[in-house]
Amino acid sequence: MTINKIKLDNYNLYIFLIYTLWIISIISYFFLDDFVKAGNLEDGVKLGNDSYFYLRESKNILNGEASILDYKSKFGYILFLIPFLYFDLPLICVVFLQILLTAISAWCLFKITSKYFCKLSGIICVALFLFYFPLQIRNFYILTEMLFIDISIILIYLLSYFKRAYLPLIFLLIAALISIRPNGILFLFSILISVFIFLYRYKKYLYLLGYLVVSIILIFPIINLLNSYMTDLNLINSLNSRGIIWGWSFEHNQICENTGVPCLEIEFINNNYQNNIFDILRFISINFIEFFKIFFLKAFWLILRARPYYSDLHNYYILFFDLILYIGLIYGLVKRPKNNFSVNVILFFIFFSICLVGLTFADWSGRFSLYFLPLIMIFSSYGILIFTKKILNTYLSLINS
């Protein structure tokens, strides 16, 4: 007997069991949060430094003391919070809504993965997503992460099962992602490039010509939008600071010497460059070798997700999941549907997200990788399924021999 002959077709039951266990884990964390280091909840909610900013500015807008137009790259999440504050609802209602959206996005992941590979792979993807604690704990935060992640998964679902009737909702979700976080614009770039590839591959040259004309018209407002984001992020300062992980400098300093982390002594040439796309490109070109040393280190720590200042147990937990996800990812990418529009959007978004961190910094808590981690799980799930089948088949053949 082999694993292929064992019936595993009761997918609704598996989904039900996964959701049930996930809800139990959510409730358990709610009541046992004191046992999680730095995970204590306050009235069922976790507040970070940025949480107070979002809540304060939402109240200022409601009181007429600020304008929503003052927050170019953040107004989406502020708008999301305003109804809760207007109706004086407890913040745990935000958590409930984020958990509901996570449940919907998990179902979307199942449908996406089932279409790309098979339903059993979809089951594995849902399990990876719902039981990866660093992701699910974000449901309790008054921060942008889970809202952004959930909307991005729903967007990929609509692209995977595209119908013309979905277009208004797709445009709305893209606008929402851009308004919630600056990196939301990476989805716009990913879709634009994927559309170009689609039109070129299928030789729709008339449409391609119109597409290029529209793209040329849009390039100037897009550049202005990028420049405004760069100013908000003070990108030139991020490039020039030589930091790899935010708050953890890899320059020659006492912290670096005490921990044994390799120190970098790199001096950049900075001729008072400004936060705009042309000055950024000039800065990179004049510091090309030094820049790419820093760039690849930032990308390395982003993908690794472990941190020098985490406990050994914490890092082992992260590295264990890294090993499972990335080995499975390689196989899943090889076997992915070829020339698929939504797959191209996913791959470009992951690539652009890594590049963005290379231009800024890997973050303190590893949360910047969370934005594309569920999309990686889509491909990893198939690799995990195949490897698991091979292991079980080998075991069963030994038992039967």
C-alpha cells in the first residue's frame, strides 16, 4: 500500500478541524497571554508604538484637529479605525474584525493553492497560515500588518479566479493596500508588469500599444507618489545610516563587538542627495559596491527572520519553520503553474518586497517578511505535500516488505 491509495478526500472535514483548532488557539492566547514573552494583552488588545499614533490621529481627525490628507501613506488604516472610535466601540472589536478577515483570507488561500496544485496542498497551506504564531498574534495588534496581509490574499484570490465583474473590487483593494502601507504600491507595480507580460506573450499588440500609452501617462503621477513616500520614509537617511536591522547597527560599535556579529565599516558618499527617485538612483550608482553589500545583508536578515538579540529558543522556532517553508518553496516554485497571471503577480510582489527592504532596513521584529510569507506558503505547501508523501511511501513500503 502507498499513501496515494489512501483516501484523503474529505476536505471539508479537514478545513473544519483546522478552523476549530485555530479558534481554540486564538481563545487560548487571549486567556494565557501572560505566558507569552512580550505578548501581554491589554483588554484583549496589543498596542505598539505605532498603535498610539494611529489612535491619536484618528481621534484628531474626528475632532477636526487634523485632515486625512495629511497622512499620504497611512490614511487607509486611520480610516479603518475611525468608525470604531466614532461609535465608541472597544478596541477588541478591531481584533474581532481582523480575526474574521483572517478566516476569510485562509479560505482564499485554500482556493488559490487548490487551483495551483491540489486540494490537499490547499489544506496544508491553510494549516501553515493559521498555526504560524508570529502571524496570528498580529490579529491582536492595532497595527496595519494583518489588515494588509488579509486584503492582499483576497486580492490574489480575485486575480486567480478573475472575472470582469471583479474589476471594481480589485481596483478598490489595490487602492486600500496602497493607502494602508507604502509597500502596497508594490502590488500595483506587480500587476502592471504582469499585464505587460500577458499582453506580450499572447501577442495582443493593439492592446499592448494602448497599455504602453497609458503607462507613459501614468509614469509621472506614479513618480510623484513614490517621491512623497520617500520623503515620508526619509529613505536617503535609511540608505546612508548603514544600519542592517532597524535599531541594530552593524557598524563598528560596542554592541557589535560584544555579540560577535560581523561589523561593517562602510562609508557612503553623500552629496546632500534628496528623497526623490532620481537622487536615490544617483546615490546608489556612486556607492554601488558598498550599497550592494548592505543590500544583500538586509535581504538575508529579512528572509532568515531570526535575529541576533532573540533567545536561542525563539531563533530555533523561526529557523525550524524557515527550513520547512523554504525547502518546500523551492519544489513548489519548480512545479508552479507556468505563465499564470496571478502567480506572476505573487512572484513580483515577493521580489519587490525584498528589494524594498534592501533599500530601507530589515525590521526589528521580522514583521516586514510577514507581508509575503503567506504567499510563500502557497508554494511551500505543495513541496511539503510531495516530500511527506515520499517519506510515508518509503515507510509503508518498508512495513509491507
